[in-house]
Amino acid sequence: MQPNVTLDPTLPVDRPLLSVGDRQHPQHRTVRPISVYALHGLASLGDRLLSLDSVRGSVVAVDCQTDNTTVMNAKTVDDFVDATGLAIWENTVWFVQGHDVYRCSMDDWVPERFMTLPYRLDGIAVWQSTLYLASQSAGDIMIYDCTQKRRITSFPAPGIGVENLTVHGEELWVCDRDEQTAYCMDRATGELQFSVLTPYSSPTAIAFHPSTNGESICYVAYASEEPYIRDDPNSPDPHQLAFRDRTFIHPLHFYYNPDQRYALSNGYLIEMFYVEEISALEAVALPNLEWRIALPAETQRQRVRHVESVGLPFTEEVQNGQRVAVFRFPDFESQTVHIFGWKALIEVRGIKYRLTPRDVESAPPLPSDFQTQYLVDDDDLAMETPIIQAAAREAIGRETNILRQALRIRDYVYDRLSYGIKPHIDTPDIALDRGVGSCGEYVGVLLALFRLNGIACRTVGRYKCPQPCDRQQVPLQPDFNHVWLEFFIPDCGWVPMESNVDDTIEGGPYPTRFFMGLPWYHAEISKGISFEKLRAPDMPEELSIGQLAINHVRFTILGELPPPGA
């Protein structure tokens, strides 16, 4: 009943890691144009990429192998300021600016207003005499005939954010800044074929471009701000937190498995340490103690290359299909110094499932063993309290489709909870009544509402690797642990769902980027079991792991994986 944990046989298991020299390979090299601030347009120009800097108005041609940058519109940069979207057909460059569509010849780079629409425009693509225009305010991708300036049809925008476009053969590709997603659509019908998560946040432009070896590479531009420590020797506070523009271009990898209905994107080999340091608050003696720590899981998007012990040896057990490291202490005393845990080499990728309400309309009933295991209150979920019972009814209304129910429950919880870090986790009834919760409290409320509506679900965690995936070979330490969940669709399997709004504006509409999807930086460790647990014959009920030890978590991104399916 878990088809989505069967490893895809078409993907090689032991793929080589990129060496330092391989980071210059076209499929992995980050393109960083010189003297640009925010790239919001991208197109292929023969042997170079053409990109649009919306801040300075520069249209630059960039060599993808050297970053050599040439300003193409040196005399007309003011005309391109605040422009977004970029497309080329033959010798004509197209772009959008506000409500207007412009075109110009590459001979003189003097823009000519082509037409004005009642909506603000964000992206543009051209194929022969057909224009594709993206507008977040309209919520559509509009298709026009260039020769007659006539609207042919429109498609609903696949995401909720600002979108940019490119045409690749019979496909229309859309990147959405808020969704952190690239969508592959049929350019004639607008049907969504599949979508993939981008490895970086804030994608602002997309284009396909031939590399030096002839293969076509999908490039995505990114534009955002990054914090840094500014050195000001003349100030009483010489080290100041400041922000600067961050923009670059990186290849987007993708692999779609239509049979199992998921798509993989860029991946990285990471080294992860999880280590406990005994540092007790008070003296405790626990004879015959078992200290159990879950190990990384094997999934469609995550593969474990190697696991080894740190400090002390462990034996391995399997609990509910999950690997667990068991450290045994015959005579544990909290005042005796110990450091113990594990180190793992893990391949991680972005994954996005492609399921629609129609796909699950005829889903069979939930198996009986899943009902007894995943529809019960087994973790202080307060499922019998009036506030949770009422919320479970209100969240889904009269909806009967399991996929729509799941999305409605998610949005219901997002509407009623604001994110806040707390020292301990309260039960779902308290968290929902308070209106503020940590990721663990979001998960508790979601689990309760899912299970009361007959949807099997389980927790997953435990950490997210710090996200700057270009910061390789440098130890990275996450500030917090994290937990999310998976829900089960009969005949389809377990699909992931992020627990909280995750860095997006509260109040909706909410992105669906991490609904049936996970980015590369989530490390899947414990599915439906405790991440860490103590067992001893005379274990005090009130004793917690935090009273005995301090945990140390460290990630190192060792390199980018080859494209999936390569």
C-alpha cells in the first residue's frame, strides 16, 4: 500500500559526485553576469544568454562559461527600466513593462509600444506570430495573434505569484516566483503536464539554451536580497547587518515519471551529523538504557549512501519500516561525559507529485490496518475536544474528494494560525484556540483534522538543511528542528505536505509549492515514528531528553548531483 516508496529503477543508484572541476560543467555551472542587480527576463541568443536587468534597464548578453557580460542596449537603458519578461523571435526582441507590450529590433534597440492591456503584465513568450502574456493581476496567461493584435484565448495561471514564460517546442514553460516552481504546459491547450521545484527561491525568468556540447539546458534566473555583515570601520558598531541584491542564473534539472506521477529536480549530496552531548541538568542514573535515534529514510527523492556511528557504536533496528540507531548504556549516569550519534551521506532532490482531484475521484476505501494505525489519537491530538471536532467539520464543509479535502484543511489551518516559535508544544485544541503555533503545533492541528475526516496521515521530520545550495563544502548548522506530514491516498500512496505557511504572507492565497511536494533541503528521517526516544526499565515519566543532553546538528553540501535520469 506504499507504491511511492518503491525506488524508480530508471534512476542509477550510485551516481558519481561532481568533483571541483565538474562544477564548470554546463549542467551545473551558476552563471553570474557582471554588474547586474535584478534579472527578470531571459532568452537564448545564439551562443549567449540574453537577460534583462529591471533595475538598471540593461539588456545583457552573457557567456554561460565565462560570465563575460555585454550591454546590448547601451543607448536606450532608460526605456527598459522596470521591464519584466523577455523574448526573441528572429531579429525582434519583445518585453513587457507595466500594462504595455513592447518590441524592438536588435539593430537599434529602440522600443516601440505594440499594445496596451487593462492588466499589469509580468512575462512574455513568442512563437512565430503568437504572443503569450502572463499577468498575476488577471490570474491568466493570455494568448494573442501578433499580426492582428487579437486575443485568441487564455489559460488559468498555474500558480499564484508573478510568472515568467518561455516556449520550448510544443511546451509552454512558466516559472512562478512565489511558488518556487517551474510548470511545463501544453502551449496549445494550456494543460499542465508536470511541475518541478526550483533549487533556489524567487525564480524570475526561464529559458532554454543550447550548451557547448549541443544539449539544451533549461536556465532559470533568480532575483532577491540577501543579508550580509557590512564592515564599517568608521562606526562605533563596525559590523552591521545589511542587505544587498542577489541575482544569478542556474540550470534547472528535471525528470518526470508519468507512471508514478512525480517529478524530480536539482539534487545535492549532503553530509549530515546528528550527535548528542550528555549535559544533564541534574544527576540521573538509568541502568540498561536504550537511546534510540531514527536514521534517514529511503524515498523517491532521498537516498542514503552511507551511515556510520559517531562517538559510540550502535545497532540498527527497523521500526514500522524505518531504520533506527540504538545506542545501549548498561550503566548510564548523566554525569559521565558521552558524545554519540551518527553521520550520513544523503542524496536529496526536490520532488513534486502530479495528482488532480479527478485522479483520486474513484480511490478505494482506506485499508483497515491504516484506519487502526493512522486515524487514531496516538499523540495527544485532542481529537475528542469540542473545538477540534467543530474545526474538523467546518474545514471540509460538504467536500468529498480526498485531495480537495486535504487542501481545504490545510488552508483552514493556515487561516487560523500564525507562526510563532515556542519552547514547548501544546495540544491542538490549545494551539487552535490561541491562534499561534510552531511547526509542531501546526502539524498537531493538521493531524487531528485529517484523521477526524478519515484521511490517514503521519508526521515526518526532522531537519532542514540551510538553503544556500551554492555554499558548498562549508559546515552549516540549522537554527531549529522541523516537522511536516504526509497523507495517504489509496492506490496512490503517501504524499508530502509542509506543515505551515513557510515564509509566505499570511491570509492567502497560499502557494501549493509544498502541497504534494518537498524542496531538496528537507531531510526525511522519521516517518510516523518518534525521531528520538529513551527506553529503560525504571524510566521516570517526567524525564525528557532535553534534561540529559544537548544535540548538535550539522550539514555540509558536498556537491550538486547529476541531472535525474542522466
